[in-house]
Amino acid sequence: MGDRDRDRVRTDARAALPAPPAWLVAGLRPKKAPVPWAAAARASVAMAVPIVVGLATDKPAYGALVSMGALTGVIGDTADAYRMRVFNIALPQFFGAVGVTLGTLVYGEGWLAVGILTLIALVSGMISSIGAVASVSGLLLLLNAVVGAGLQMPDPWWKAPLLLSLGGLFVLALSLLAWPLRGRVPERGAVAATYGAAADLLAAAGTPAYETRRQAVTQALNHAYDLVLARRAHDHGRRSSLVRLLAQLNVVIPLVEAAPAAHLHGSPLPDAIPAAVRELAATVAAGRGGDPTLELPAPATPSQRAVDVALRYASAVVHNADADPPATGDDPLGRPAALRIRARRATRDVLLSEASWRYGLRLALCIGLAQSLVSLIPVPRSYWVALTITFVLKPDFGSVFSRAVLRALGTAAGVVVGAAVLAEVPRGWWNVAVMAVLAPLIPALSVKGYAFQTAAITPVILLLSDILNHQGFDLVVPRLLDSLIGCGIALIAGYLLWPESWHTRIGDRLADAVDDAADYVSYAFGTAGEGDGGGGGADRAERVRRRRRIYRDLSLVRSEFQRALTEPPPTGRRAAAWWPLVVAVERVVDATTAARVRVNHGAPPPAPAEVAAIERQLRGMAEGVRSSTTLTQVRAELTGDETGVLAPLRQEVTAARAITSPGRHRAT
């Protein structure tokens, strides 16, 4: 047999093998994300130093507990702004201390411990629905309660929460070391990134890359507003650097609004325009002012004129050291309410939200089953079962099904590394070197995906458990077995038994976004949008807020769909079929913005009947999405001035209504 024949046989053999499911491939594919080197260095120091202190003072178990607390701080060390790091790390540590205290008090109490942990799981699940920091807080509340109830802690009762909290606060202290020198750098970097993303968007106008660049702009704006507005809740000075950053961020909006008009025109913008925006990004990042020196080509079209006006306005604000927000004084997303008001709203939402109760009950059921199982059947290191369930059922981490499978795979990979460490590395000072190498892998691999994060955390937990229990290699098999049991309980009691696992609610979220798009069309061209010609004042500020809310909601819808794509059929298949409609709705919002910009710059406004017809079509599409599990093709009869500003918008609405899911081609 020749080489060519052997290659053909190998190719045929590979083709005959069944392809892995798409959701599994997507979960195992590492994400393209930069490695957070600073967080990796902090993890190495924060988790190795406590072991050094423990060994030096002949209290290795105490050092392991501090290092375990540092592990939770490392997981939460993801914020950019320094003030947000305080909340992201310190607040969860408080809940973690409460959790380990409650767990320690019911250690060895049998069914009382089962009941208490089930109740804590209910509370943890409910508060996790409030937001990102509350989610981590709820996670640590339950995790530490499970550890306290399953692992004998040192006496007296207050020692364990103190040691665990010291570890988390050590991570916080390391993360704040540079605050005096780099206090505003993260916020400036986020605002500068929005200018860079806007420059890329303008450079892509009229090209196929526009859609991808627009998504990047949305993400950059969301991130920057979250940072800057969160800080402004505590800073009300009219001349503070944060007020200036907000002004610089607000004037990106007209540039982003002008981009759809330039894109729909079909011709690329002159290179000088994105280059000028990149210069503004560098100016913002450096925190300097000065005199603007713009050398731009004369605009040749209304869309270029809109970009030119927006760019000159942005340049004037960026280079003005005393820049205030726009004359209306309105933040495009609104300044956050006072802390007590947000706390009251969050409490009301948690208690009255069906989603929070549903998730809390789901988590409580799984934890109750796990604790009941290990109470009836002797399971070594039984607390690992509940720990696995807690991580798998984390509400904002993605699909429960795929997370359970990926955790099993990640645990298996991590156990291989952990087994080698426990078998070959002598207990004692060598643990310090191993921890210094393994700990930075947690933040480095966490950004690559959930399976990678699990694979990085598992050997670290095995090493800390060995320091506490001195069981060595005997920890490996129980760790793997308990993780598989936890994944099985999460799949059955946390996934298969719940209707929403099989009947996804992504259609409702998308329908709400379509309704918001209809409201946006009505406001942009209706009576409310015409009061000042759309050019300024409260009406323009409200239109900007609506547009930003729509794009933020659409980015959340995208995340929901991407999460659903990792589910097995029928959910994953349905999400894939509906995905083109998500893109179509984004294009409808873009076309609406472009039309409004053209009107702002002299184009005749559309007739009210044209606006009403488009709004009716969007309302009908929203109702269709809510009432059907598959997409149905609809022939939209939209007429109007083919040379008017709404002509591109009518085309986008017609295209959106014509989208049909595979296997169903009925016109209505």
C-alpha cells in the first residue's frame, strides 16, 4: 500500500468517527482573552505566603485555611476599578465568614445540618439573582457553609471564619497596592477603549466587518459606563476627574450614532476619520488636555457630515480639561441611585421575583438531596458533592447541562495533575513552590473557559486538603467520585426536572427587545422625538438613553442565545435557528439611528403613516416571537418614499419578518 493509499485510509477512518456534539466542542474551545498577568501574580503570592507562615509557625493547617480563603478572593479578583475591587472581594468575604460560621455550628449534627444547609442554599440562590457581586456573595455563603459543615474546623468557632477572611482580605490588600499611583487609570482605560472601539467601527463602515465591530462598541460602552457611573454614585464634584471622564464618555454617543448612517451609505470613510478618533483615545488614556488639532477632509455626504460634527464635538470635549457633561446634565444611562435605595429595590425584587425563587428552590433541592445522600451513605470527603453542585448551578455562569459535563471533564484533568503532585511532592516546604506555580493558573485559565478553570482549581484544592488532612494520594479517587456524584445530582434534580431547561425562555427576551425597538422607532420619529428636531434637550437625551438600553438588552440577549447554543437539542437547535433574528433586530435599531441622524442633518422627516406602519410590523413580530416556538416567515407589506430616510429601515424590517426557521416555511 502506497503513502497516498494510507493517507486516504486514515482520512476515511477519521470521517467514519462520530463528530463530538457542537455544544461540547464550544465549551472545550478556549476563549480568546488576554491573560490577566497582574491577577496571576497576586494569586501566586496570596496563596503561597499563608502556607509559608503556617509552616514557619508550625501551624500548617491554619496556613491552609488562610490560603483557602485567598482562593475565594482570587476567584473574585476580576474588577478593573479599584473601588469596585473592594466590593467584589470584601463583600463576598463577609458572606463567606457568615457561611463558615453557620456550617461550623452544625458540624456533625446529622439531619439538622441537612436542613440548615438546604435553607442556606435557598437564600444563596435567591440573592444570587441580584447582580454580579451578590452572585459571588451567595456562592461563598453556600460554599463556606458546606465546608464548615463537612470539615472539622479548629476551635473555638470564630477561628475558622477569621482565618478564611484573612486570606480573602490578603488578596484585596495586594490588589489595592497600586491604588495611590493608578487611582483613575482603570476608568480612563475603559473610556479610552470606547474611543478605540468607535474608531474601529468607523473604519469598518461600509464593510462586512461592521457588525462585529458594532458589538465590540456595545461591550466597551457597557463596561465603561458601569465603571464610571458606579464611581459617580460616590462622587458629586462638578470638577472632579470622574465628571470629566463621564463627559468624554458621553460624547462618544454621537459618534456611535453617526456610524450606522455612514455604514448604510455603503462607502468607507476617509482614513483620517478613524485615525483622529484613535488620537482621541490616546489623549483620554494619557489624561491630558490641550488644543484640538483636527485636520479632516470636507464631508461629501450627509452621513459624513454627521460624523464630522460628532467628531469635532468629541475632540472639543476631550481636549478641554474642564469639560462638563452635555448641557442637559443627563447621563445616557442615568446616575445610580443611593445605596439604600438600591438595597431596598434589590430586596423587593428578590422577594417578589419568580426567577429568584425558582433558582433558590432548584439549588436548595439539589443541596438537600446531596446532603441527605451523604448522610445515608458513607462518602469520603462528602462535602465535595455539595461543592460541585454549587459551582455547577451558579446562575450566571451558563448552561447547567454543559457546565455539569465540563466540570466532570475539567475535574478529571485537574485530578491527573493533582495526583502527580500528591504522589511525587513531599509534604512540607515543597508545597510552597508547588502552590506558587499552580495558583496563578487559576486566573490565567479562568478567562479561557469553565472547564479550564475547573482543571486549574482542582489540584489546588487537593493540595490544600492534603495539608489539612494528610491523606496524600488517597484524596484523588474520592475527589473524582464526589464530583461525578455532584454533577449527576445537578443534571437530574437541577436540570432534567425543571421545565425551563427544555422550554427555553430566550424567545421572551428577544420579543421584549423587539418591542423596545418599536418604542425606539416611535420615539425617534413620533411627536416626542420631533419637539426639538431631535437635536438636543431632554428629548434627545431620552432617545440616547433608549438606544443605549436597547443595545445593552440586545447584548444580554446575545449572551442568553450563546448560553442556549451550548444546550443539547431541542434548546440548542432552536437557539441556532433563531440566531439570525437577533442580528436582524440589531440591524433594525442601526437603521433607525441612521435615519434619525439623517433627519438631524437636514433630511426631510418621514410621514407619520410610514412610522406607524413600521411600528405595527415590529409589534407583530414581537407577538409572533412570544407565541411560537419556531420562527415563521411573514411577508411585510411596507410602502413609502423609496428615496426617504426610512427606506433602509423598511428593508431591514422586511428582511427581519422574512426570516424562517429550518423545517418550517409557512407564510402568513
